Amino acid sequence: MAYRVCFVCTGNICRSPMAESVFRARVEEAGLADLVETDSAGTGGWHEGDAADPRTVSVLDEHGYGTEHVARQFQPSWFARLDLVVALDTGHLKALRRLAPTEEDARKVRLLRAYDPAAGDDLDVPDPYYGGRDGFEECLAMVEGASTGLLAAVREQLEGRAA
């Protein structure tokens, strides 16, 4: 059975699709594509059915990541099938934990930057939507910085399942 990870931001058109694309690439590079499923969603449904923000797509493309993305809203029923829910900022973390049907489900929710030792105390990935392209570049750098640690944590969970 695959290990399932869902990245969550506000509208599912900027940060979470970026995190999904980068982490999927890391999973593929590690040879774990058959063992780890990666997707994303938003805490709200404002952009449901939309593609990722063109600036997100552009930054991902320029750095060698692809994305075929359609925005959707996170549903509490998904907790049952997910192993890890990765929030992009503390607002998402709190919203997702409130949505969790059980305490066990609430424990599945983690902040992305908690997996980046260089992040320090600032664990939020700022929303680049209302800013310029540099915010999207900064977002990508933060996502990439956390992806190595996240991959190590997921690999550890996979090894624990095999034991």
C-alpha cells in the first residue's frame, strides 16, 4: 500500500501545487514513485477546477519541474486515506487540525518547513499570490529546502512499515 502525502495551502494554486511538484520529483529521483503518492489541495474552494497560477507554472518549469494541476478543496474524509497532510503555514495547520475527525488524524498534519533544519523558528511559507515573481522564487527555495528532510521522514515511515 502506498504512503500518501497531501500538501495544503489556501487556494491550491500557488504553494501547495509547487510543493506537490517538487516533492513528487524528489520521490521519483529516490526511486520511490511506486511507494509514495503525492497530491495537493486548498483549505478553501475558491479556485476549484483552476490550473495552477501561471507564475507557479513558470517558476516550476524554469527549474525543471512539471505540473499538471487542477485545484481542489481539502475534504475531512480524506484523512482516512492519507498518511501525512503537509500544511504550508500555521493558519493551514490550525484549519486542518480543526477539520480532523479524530486526534489520530490531527497528528497527521505537519508544517512543511518543520522538515528544514535551516528554517529556524519561521516555519511559514509566505503566500506569493499578491506579490511579484520573486515571491514565487522564494516559495520554491523554501519548498526545495524542506523537501530533503520530508523525503527522509517519509523514507523512515516506509521502512517502519516494512519492518
